[in-house]
Amino acid sequence: MSRDTIENNLTQFIEKSASLVLADLGAKDAPSGELKIELEIPKERSHGDLSTNAAMKMAKAARQSPLNLAGMLAKKMAEHLGASQMAGVIDKIEAKAPGFVNFFLSRAYLDGLMLDIENNKDDYGRTDFGRGAKLQIEFVSANPTGPLTIAHGRQAAIGDSLANILQFAGYNVTREYYLNDEGNQMNVLGASVRMRYRELCGIKEDFLADGYKGGYVYDIASDLKKAHGDKYKDEADIAIFREFGLNWLMKDIKEDLDAFGVKFDMWYSQKSLRESGKVEKTVKALREKGHIFEEELAVWFRSTAFGDDKDRVIIKSDGNMTYLTPDIAYHEDKFKRGFSRIIDIWGPDHHGYVPRIKAAVQALGHPADSISVLIVQLATLYKGGKQVSMSTRAGEFITLREVREEVGKDVARFCFIMRRMSSHLDFDLDVVKSQSMESPVYYIQYAHARIWSILEHGNVSSVSTDFNSSLLKEPEELELLQVLRQFPLVVVMAGKSLEPYTVLQYLQDLAGLFHSFYNKHRVVSEDLELTKARLVLVDCIRIVLANGLRLLGVSLPKKM
């Protein structure tokens, strides 16, 4: 049985057994319509390889305690195991408080695992969970009014890693950057560049109170002067300065993201959205569906009908649109381009914006679960024991480029993901760039490099698939097999939860088990048969570490 179908077949086995248990109890509610079987990895490895909380979900319909029901479900599955697709795969089934059913995989199945990893190599862990569904993930989307900061860097690392994971889990993924290339903030940028340019032309004046004061504005103005001399020193129209600043910053942002290992499939311009007439069409569609009303000379979207805490103005009394209006049109355009699911990754300053966008998506006729909005908490940077403040307009911030150049792409990407996105991240430059086992990324990369060293010491260009897996009897070896088996499910779990940290946590666990094994047992020894088996085992670890690191956008060193 392929690794890709284990979870599917086990899920079907649980569903069938659950139906039989409910029928025995005379329960009227069949589980097939409402009960969604979910498999997970037990927190304690002594509790097995896979687990389900199906009994807890069935408890209400069955009028049983979850633990009693788990016992009934485990017994029913044990009775039918021999005649099922799981025969020879599941060795033991047990019920555990408060209502879990745990599954232990057979040794024969785990023995076949190493061949499966060796045969699939870079594709081990890849699944068809997403069934090729078209999914769009929009992230970073920083306003082009300044360089990317450390906060944008965290969103970039999380968004790109999540896109990699979802693609590996079988989705057809498109990465998109929404470019807010018009509006008041862009006008402020243009005015700021104009004043710095005039300053370089010898014209002194008080700087804008709300202008962008960063050194990069001087750089933009300097490049403008190099290209055109004093030609625009008396130019009052800020459009010239705004467009030059926009192009300068977008080039800078794209170069920055490229060096960070992040590439977008689509750069979507808000200006082009407005000029296309799609914004007006979307407003018209909302009006036709009865979700628009007028009050106090303004046009309102009745978002409270879809869970928002208050209705929202989309066209002000002066006839200008609010920020929400093109955003609604943009999301409608996503669905019109054929995406069945969209994911937005935003900063915490957009938290209150989530309900209104979700309301708009539903008002336009799309399912509530067709959009997921993820909020990435900020990262606080520490250097020399002191917190570094960040404000784009005040010009006091640390750019993503500065962080990357100081600690390297791998360390920066890894550290941005090493906490769940809902958790605030403290980023201490002095700690994370240390080349020691205390550094989490070094800890994992060193395991990968150490295995390459072992393979070189064993004088093997490629491991032999002619080995005796039964020789792997040590507790550390069996535990490694158990964890290697979990990787495909970890990928699916990360895709379901939309949390790259799940993969990172798994890699830390696997690297830790490898280091413990290596410190206790010799891989290459005088026992040639055991050496062959252990070389295959460590090579499988290398393959899985490499596959996981690739998902996180981190490189795979052979030497460290």
C-alpha cells in the first residue's frame, strides 16, 4: 500500500466502523454526513503512529461518553481488521482517554518505509490531498512607499513556505502580490521625493510633517537627479516624482524578495483594477443582490448580514470610494479568475479588516470557507541587547535586506517561521546568527551535513537497496522509522492548518532523534550487513530533512 493512500484507507476504515458502532447503539444520526474523520500524530510516541478523535465527535449522537465510545470503536475495528485494507498495516488499536483511538503500524509496514523513501526521494511526502484545486495565496503586498522591513520579511517567509507546502500537498498554487500603486500614501511618497530632489537642486524648504523621512527617499531623489539633472526642480505636479519613486521602490522590493528566495507568479496593480471598471461592476453586483443601501449621502455595504459588527461605507458622501471598495473588487476578481480558494496573509494592523472582507466574499455568493485570512504577528528585532524601533515614515526601521545580509537567507527565513504566525516573534540577531547547536537552523542543517559525511565515510555514492531491515532493532532506530513515516501526514496537517511552523517543528524533532542516534550508535562498523541497513536509514533521514527544508526555502548544505 502506498504511503499516499494510508490515511485515505484508514479514514474509510474508521468511517465504516463508526457506522457499525452507531447502528449497534441504535443511534439515528449516521456519521457519514456530519462526521469528518481527522487523523493526527499523537503527542506521545508511546501512544502510537496515528490517532483519531472520531469517538469524541460521535459521542453526542451515540449518547455515550467519549472514552466508552472509543473503546467500542477500537473493538469494532479490531474485529474487522483482518478483512480490511488495513490488514498487515495496523498492528494494534487501542482506546485512550479522553476519547482517542490510537493506531500502531506493523513492523513489516515500517520496514517497507525505507524503500518507499529511497524510491520516491525528492517526492517523498508529496500527496494528492489538494486534488489539484486552484488556490491563490496573496502575501507581503507591502505598499511601495519604502523598502521591505523585518515585518514584511516574516510575512514573506511564512507566505512562501506555506505556498510550497500547499503545492506539495497537491494544490495548484498561484503566489500573488497586490500592488497598491495609487492613493494618498503614494501621493505622500511623491511629495517626499519632490522635496528631497529640490533640496539636491539647492532649494531649501520645510519638509512635510507626514512625509517619508528615510534615507531611501534621498537615494530615489539622487537617482532622479542623475537621470534628469535639474529639469524638474520647479515642477509642481507630483505625478513625475510619484511614478519615479514607485518604479524605484518596486525594483528594490523585487530584488530583495528574489534574494530572499521568494518569487511571485502575479503582481496585481490596484491602478489597473480601477481602470478596468471592475470596481464599479462589483458595486453594481452587490447592489443587484440587495446588499447596498444609501444613507447620509453615502453608499453602504450591509456587511452585518454576514457577521460584521457594523455596516461599511464603500462610497463616501463626496463621491470618493473608501479603501474597502477596490479590495472587495479585487477579491471578486480572484474568484472570477478561477480560484476555488483564496488565502490572504496580512499584518496585525489589518485584524479589524477581516470580518468585512469575509462578509463581502459571502455577499458576492462565495462560500464562507473559500477564503482564509491569516494574521501574522509582528517581529521585534533586538541588536546588542537593545530593541530596534521601526517606522517607515520616521525613517527608523531595519530592512529585510539588512537582516538577510547580517544573518543570511537561511537563518532569516527559518527564524521568521520558528513561532506560530499568531505568536509575536522576538528576533535577536546576535543569537540566531551564531554557528552553534543552539541555533535552530544550524541544528537541522548540521544533521543533513553530518549524514553526507557519514555516507562519504562509508564510501557510498548511493545507498544499496539490498539490505536487511530486521537488523534495525535499537529503540532509537525504531523511533526514527516511526517519525519518518509521519512526514506525509505532517505536510497535510500543515496544509490544513495553514501553518508552516508544523513542518519546522517536525524537522527539529527528526534532527534531534538523529543526533541522539548518532551519538549512541556507529553507522559504519565491521558488521557489513548492519552497516548497509543503517546507511539506508540515515540516508532516508537525509532525504526527509532535505524535503522539509526545501518546503521552508532553506538550503541543504553538505558541509558545515
